[in-house]
Amino acid sequence: GLVLSLDPPPAVPSPASGSGLTGGARQPQSSALKSAVSPQERAARCGHAGAILWLTGADGSGASKLARAVERRLFDRGGAPVVLETDALRSGLNADLGAKPADQAETIRRTAEVAAHLARSGFIVIVAAVSPTEADRAQARAIGGKRFYEVHVDAAAVAGASDVAYEAPVAPDLKLDILRCDLDTNSLQVEQLLETAGVIASGERPAGGEFAI
């Protein structure tokens, strides 16, 4: 036989700078991407299920410092934490994006997608992102799904942290007042959030449970 033609695969649009690809439907993960390691095996090894801690706050809130403190706390108890900072990702993953609202939305989307992939692999991903709009954070939560936890680092009364463009979360999973509590206390509250949610093993409760990926 002689092959005369082949049907080309459907074209996949590539994101362009400023395109703000926030409204398109998300494609389901291919079955080829399924891990050879089960969520239960990962939880047994690390002592926790995968999760996303989305630390949001106005500029100057200290979310990045808190992210490092939480990372240290979780690592010291034998966990597998990973920190993602949107500022650090500007020089690589998001180097093609600017400061326009559409670019900022795409920055959040990309960061959330990376965080979700790592969480599916059993890591606790600590994201330090201003993410000033409720819409952008809602998109990140939709990407993260049931493993997503929003932590509002409230610094409204801190000099230099005021930002009129920042939309404070209405119902975060955890709200921290950095004026009332020190860094160690706030990082402990984040750890307790994960314990209460069942992400981290606590007492007689195994890691994961209904929150397992």
C-alpha cells in the first residue's frame, strides 16, 4: 500500500505575551502523565499529602519571609516542602510577561499550574504571591482544587504595605495578623492549618485521608 496523506494533529495555540489566557477551558491531564507512585505511598514516605499553600498579601506584607519559615518548619518534621515566589519566577518561567493586568493574570495561572503539578506529586507547595485580585486567586484555587489553601498575610497597618489596588480575601482558609504574632507563631498556625485539614499526619490521624490526591 501507499500512504497518500496523513491527517495533521489539531493545532494547539501557544500563549503569547499579554494574551492573558485566563478564559480558556483547561484540558484534563493526559493518562500518560499518571505517576507510578500512588498518593498513599507518597504520604507514607513524607508524612503528608500534597497541598498548595497560597500566601497572599499586599506588597510589604512579608509573605516571602513567612513562606521560608513555613518551609523550614515542614522540612524539620520530615516533610517535602517547595517554595514558589512569583518575583523569582519573573526571570525564568514568566520572563515574557509584563505588568499589564492580563500579564499578571497569566503569571498567576502559570504559577498555579506548576504548584498543582508539584502538589499532585506529593509536595507541599508554598506560594508567595501578591495576587492582588480576587479573580486571579479564584483562578488559582480552581486550578489547585481541593488541595488549595489560601492564607491571607494581613499587613494593612504596616507602613509601606498599604496597597489600594490589593483586594483582600473575603474568606481565606487562614488569616494571619503579622502585627499581633511573630514569624514563628504565624508559621506554626500554617502548620496547624494543614494538620486540621488532614494534609499532615497528626496524632492518630494519618496523612492524606479524604484530602489525599
